[in-house]
Amino acid sequence: MMIGNRAVGDAHPPVVIAEIGINHCGSIDLAIHMADSAIAAGAEIVKHQTHVIEDEMSVEAKLVIPGNANISIYDIMERCALSEKDELVLMRYVQSRGVIFISTPFSRAAAERLQRFNIPAVKVGSGECNNYPLIRYIAKMGKPVIISTGMNTIESVRPSVDILRAAGVPYALLHCTNVYPTPPELVRLGAMVRLREAFPDAVIGLSDHTTSNYTCLGAVALGASILERHFTDSMSREGPDIVCSMDPAALSDLIEGSRTIFCARGGEKGPVEAEAPTIAFAFASVVAIRDIQPDELLSDENIWVKRPGGGDFGVLDYDALIGRKALAPIKRGYQIKRAQVAVDFAAAATNQE
């Protein structure tokens, strides 16, 4: 899939999404400063959260207090939401720095705002993964869609996938655990693998709420193409998502680490061409370990295997040489030559390449 001008998928280095989210606490100046910090640390994509409170939550939301806060979810979002004007300023600033801006709409009105902004892709949060009416609305935008799948099963994800497939939009599925912060034992990277098996046409990744980069790096080894973590310019700031956020140093490390692991993953077992110089000295050949006279039989007492490789007989030939007759003198410490031994077998893998 393409997110703006960034190709994302198995053939490309993983992309790290720096989610500012609501860490700016409603301040456009702080939002821009955080975006600056993320961009300076190497972020290719900066993500926001688009909250239009009156279209997002009912009055009952004022009674719901998240596990990582001491005030209601309604109050949190009302306090942290950027106005359309301010969010547009943020998007244009990020784009002016040559970085991709995307956001998560939490309501129909928020999706309409992002449609007006003409963002290159839409991120759907875990809470909206099974909000099929909203998924249908977002799919009509015709933009690539990234869905976090926390708190959902393969079967509850499937209807959203069917909607996106029917709309013909590229999509990505991110495994996620919505515990803030998430202890490692609840991450369950195997669930990301199950998503890939169930939806082979999806781009797969991880939206992570742990307190380090370790699980994201593990996800890359298992095939993740998208990594998402909350981002803050400083871990000393207050806010419900700060504890599971990464700072600029962690973001830079994650980008570098994910690219390194991407380069290292895959492949088949066997020697590579670059190992040839090492093979030349590391493998062994059959060698005389004492002087051997003509007509003497080769045995464990007079031959053994020693470095380097490249001799007429390699380690795979050793057993077949036992009991063979020497045809000529063989000097102690030297590799045994084919002309020195009476053999009637084809030497096996002499150079072991």
C-alpha cells in the first residue's frame, strides 16, 4: 500500500508512525513542537487524533473513567481536542517539513474533517475496529486505511476487512493490546502472525503500548511492516498516554533498529558467497597426524581432520578413508592427496561448499 509517497509492505523497510495523539493536551503550540521533535528524530509519518466531541460521545461518556486516568473520557477528550482550524495548522506544518500527516477519526464528523483535509490515509483505532457503520463511512473516502485491532478477535475484524475489500481500498491491520502501559506478557506477538494468516492481502503491523522498543523490534522480525507508538518530546510531561510514549531518542532507535532487523530477516539456510573467505580457513581437510608409509592402512591413529579446507579430502570423506591403503609416503601434518591413497569412491563434498 502507499501512504502518501511512502510504499509500505513486505518488500519495504518498516515505517514507524509517531503518534502525537492527545499528548499535546489541546495546545497547538505544543502539538507543533512535538511534531518538530518527531521529525528531527527521523519520523516519516506523524499521526494525530481527530476528536469532534459532540459527534463522538454521548452524555454517558462523562461517567466513564479510563484505567489510565482519574477523570472521564469525555473530559479528557474535550480538554485535548484541537479545533478544525488548529488541526489544519498542525497538518500543514507537518507537510511543510516534508513529512506525512495522518490522523484517527473517532466519529463521522471527524472523518468528514479529514476528508476536507485530503489526508493520504486514515488510521482507525481499536475501539472503532468493530464500529462497522463508521468503517463503511471511512471506506467511502477511498483512502488507504490502517486499523488497530486491539480488544477484537479475528472474527470481529473480518466484517471490517470485508467492507474495505468491497470498497477496493488498500488496508493494513495492526495487532494491539489496549492496556496502558502494556506488560510484555500481554503483547502476544503471535496474534499478529494470526492476522497475517487470516488476511493474507493485508499489510500487517503492531500498535504498541509497552514502555520500550523491544516488542516493536520483535514484531519486525515476525514480519511487521508498520510500527506505531505514542510520541512525546519529553517523558516528564503529564498526560494519560505519556507513560507508554517514546521520546525522540527512543524514536530514532526504533527507526534504526527496525531497518536493521528488516535487512536481517528472511532468507534460507546455507552458505552465502560472502562466506567464501571464511570457509577457506574454517572448514577442515583430512590430514596425516603421523608419517604414513606405503601399504600402511589409514586409521584413526594416523589421520584426522584439521583446518584449512580445500584439500583433496574433506570431513565428509574421513570415514570412507579409514582402512584404505597408502600408495605413497604421506608426511605428518600435510593434507592427504588423492594420488597418495587407493580409493574407489567418489570424494564427497571435498571443499564443502
